[in-house]
Amino acid sequence: MDVDKVLQKQKDIMFGFFRKYFRAASRSADRRRRALTALMAHGFFSANFMQGADPRVRAMYAWHAVEEIEHKAVAYDVLTKVAKANYFTRILSFILTTFTFPFHVFMIMPTCSRSTA
């Protein structure tokens, strides 16, 4: 997988398009991505999704889940206290992130499958 190419494409989309056309909402997009990944992590563990995984992999995902929950809280504090984002901005960014986060994942997936073939 050409990681640099994938990262550059994501930077172009996130920092080119979104910062240009949705500047206010892009400030809070990090907070929303953290919320989504924390929610996903909670789902993985509450549904015993990771039950059959290698204990080392399960431990890594558990650590990452805790980190995402912590980062979500920090990102919210920065967003509301430093960036002074209002409720409308936070909702708009949540809507944008809800649709763009899966897009970024699906953009990476074909690249991953090509690299393993």
C-alpha cells in the first residue's frame, strides 16, 4: 500500500476542499472523528467482536479505544473553549463527518486489498 499517496489524497480532501468550503465545520471535524472512533471501539468490545482475536491484538485495540475516548474529551474541550464553536457548527461538522468518514475508509480499503495480493 502506498501510504504516502493515501495520506496525500486525504490531506487534499480534508485540508483543501473542506477547509476551503466548510471552514467553520472543519474545525470541529477532529472532535467528530474522535467521537465516531470511540463509538466504534465501544461497539467492538461491548459486542465481544474482539473475543476470538489474538490477545495482543485485542490489547492493542483496547488501548486504542481508551486513547480515543480520552482524545474525544480533549478535542471537545479545545473546540468549545479555544475555537468557541457553537452548537450549529458542531452539528454541521457531525453531519459532514458522518458522511465523509466512511468515504475515507472506503477510499483506503481498495488500496489495502491491492497491497496484499
